Amino acid sequence: MAVNSGDSSKKIRVCLIVEGAYPYVVGGVSVWLQDLITNLSNFEFLIWTIVPESGQKHKFKMPENVVDLVEISLSDKLAHKKRKRDIKSQWNIIHNFHNRMDNKQPNLFEHLYHQIAPDEPKALAPDNLFKDFQGWELMTKKYNINHPISPFIDYYWAWRSTHIPIFQMMQTTVPDADIYHAISTGYAGLLGAIAKVKNNKPFILTEHGIYTKEREMEINQTEIFKGYQKQMAKKIYHALSKLAYDHADKIIALFQRNVDIQIQMGAPAERCQAIPNGIRVKDFSSITRKPHSGFNVGFIGRMVPIKDVKNLLMASRIIKDEIPNTHFYLIGPTDEDEDYYNELLILVDNLKMKESITFTGRVDVKKYLSKLDVLCLSSIKEAQPLTLIEALIAGVPSVATDVGDVANILQDDGIVVPPKSPEKLAQGVIRFATDPAFKKECVIRGKERAIRDYDLDSLIQRYGDIYFHYGSKEAEKWQA
């Protein structure tokens, strides 16, 4: 169902800025973008996307109101320009920018951008950034302050690897649009700030998770960065978030806990709000429960470490010992991390659960929701897991780890347990299996509330209202 907003005779053009997702990767953010574009048919959309390399295959058929797709490939080399000679004033601005960032002062990003922007006559060339004395002076100063005991060569290559993508973003040509909407901070948020500075058009920012926190987790686990290099990378991602927050006209998170985190990280509170994700209610409210023998427990998600499927498998052994007729359906792709999936198969074998666990691969989850008695979510990291909302509306109670917005989604209509606690996860499932009155209450209340609060059309309408407010000259008339 298309959601209309505003005067259908005027097509406001929205530039969606995406990093590592739509239309190349299947996942929650990409599905959300497809729904957003499809439903807001009275708007034109341009996709400005950051990809590891060009030429990737599309996983989505883009709707007709997508008028263009512009790629920025991180594997491309920096654009070559002749090295400038009269550069003292530019480098003074760059030094001043870094000092202000270090002292948590207003960063004056617009001044920095004009020293590197591709169409600025006096903009520095890449060779200036890497070869000028002033650049080396800035780098060695930071090195001596932050980590002088490590080899400078390691520091230098870490600096290059973290700064070259930033230079690529700042060298790119900004496509024309009425509104720029970044779907994360990081490089996408940087492009939003650049578009705001360059074209002086409204910039909307939506974070489905907190990008900087997610990158911090990856940096802590990687072996690519060592010692202070990890701190350097984290500091840069924090700085990119702050740039996006400073320049965005509207900052959106999926739930209030993440709004609070954004504000703690420097987002102006008066520009922040929460808009949850939603689902097509009728697709799941019409699911008919199918009679079946035994007790069926489901998991819906990718077989990857962040979903902590091993936690669920450990819980499955406890549940099976208590309720022998239980069968477990692990519903979702197994090919995104083959090493992890093989570890899951070994664990299933060691737990002697081979006959009681089915890995379904990619399937229509609605067909399985009709026969599940309980859904489990065992993740160590989530934003707003839609599978829990789908289960509520389908009449399937859930036991889930206390991550992201899980506690707010389930409230008193499910069981929330600590992450990495197979015993607690098992106890929650056993409670639903042995207390039918409690299960029935959760199902009735949860379904009614989820239908009211998570209807996709209503939530997408809120984005249409925001686009129309910021993108139309008739906004005041429309509001009246």
C-alpha cells in the first residue's frame, strides 16, 4: 500500500545515503529502505551508496520512483590533481579544525571541507595531503602526543588507512536533491554533512543501531589495528558521528534508549526523536496456528556470531532434558559465515541434539511461525529486532536477550533474559511450555499492542511527513 504525503503534483527528491547495504546486501536496513521507497511513491529517490568495490550485483529490484543510483567505491584511488604550492592558509584551517575537535569545540567543518572539495579552485590535492611539510608536521605532532613509543611506520599506515576513505568522501561530487537522508553516521553521515555544507539543503539522519558503538565492537575484536591504532580508529568514528549530529536537521533512532545514547554522544536533544521500525500487520495477523505434535521452539536470524546461536544451542540441551518432545527450528541463512555455521554443527553433534534440531536455511518465516510454540532470540547485539514484533502479531510468545529495544518490544508480554545465559534462556522457554495460562495472556496482550504500535504504513507515513516538511515550499500551508 502506497502512503501519500503532501501534494502529489510535486515530486520532492530525496537522496538516500547508504553505506554497505541497499541494494546490494539483504538485511533489515535494506528491507526497510525498500519498504520506505515503495510506500512513499509521491517522492523521488536517489540512492547515493558507499560500496567496497564497484560492479556488485543488486539483491533488490529498485522501485520505479528511484531515479538514479550513484556509487562511491572505497577501492577506487583518490582523484589525481596537480599539487598546490600556495597552501599555508589551507593548512592553518586544517590544523585549527583538528585542535578544535580535540578540545571538543565547534568544529567548523565547513571551513575544512572547502580546503578539499573537488570544485574549489584552491582545494588541496591528494599529494598535498600526503607530501606537504604541514601535513607531516600535523601527523608527527599527533603521533608524539598519542603514542610515541610505537613505531612511527605503524602509526603512519594506520593513519593512511583511516583517513583515505574520508578524503574519498570529501572529493566526491554531491548529487542534486531536495533532502539528504543518511541511514547511518560514519561515511554516510559524513556525506550528509558534506551535502548540507555544499548545497545548504536539509539533512536527515537515521540510525538503526548506533554506528559508532558497532564499529567500536569490531575494532576491539580485529587484529588489523594494534595498540593505539585501535584508539585512533575509534576516535575517528566518534568524530564522524559528531560531524553528522552537528549538521543534521533531524536525528532519528529506532527507540528511546538509542536516542539517549545519541544525545550522550553529542547530538542536540531538540533535534532527536524515535521512530520505530514496523511490519505489515496483515501479513502476520492472518497467520493461522497449525495443530502439531510436540513442542516447537524457533530461532529466526542469520547464523552468525552476533546472534549468539551457540547460546541457544546450549539452552536447547537443557530444554530437551526437561521437555523431551521439543524440536528446534533454526530459521535463516547459513552461508554468511560458513566457519561459524560449521562450529554450530559440531556443537549440535557434541550435545547429541542432531535429531532434535533443524537448520532450515532461507525460507518463508511465516510458514514456520504458524507451527512454533515459542520464539527465541539469543543475540548479544540488536537494534530493534523485527522478528519479535512479527512473532507478537502472529501469536507466538518470545524469550529474548536484553539487548537493544527488546525489553520495550516485549514489555510484560514475553520473557527477557540476560545475554550469554543459556540457563535463563532455557528457563524462559520451559515457563511457556509449562504455564499455558501465562502463555495465553502474553499472546493476547502482545498481539493487541504490537498491532497498535508497529504498523508499517503508519510509521512510514511519519517519514513522509518529515520529507514534506523539510522538502516542500508549501510546508507551512500544509501544516495549517
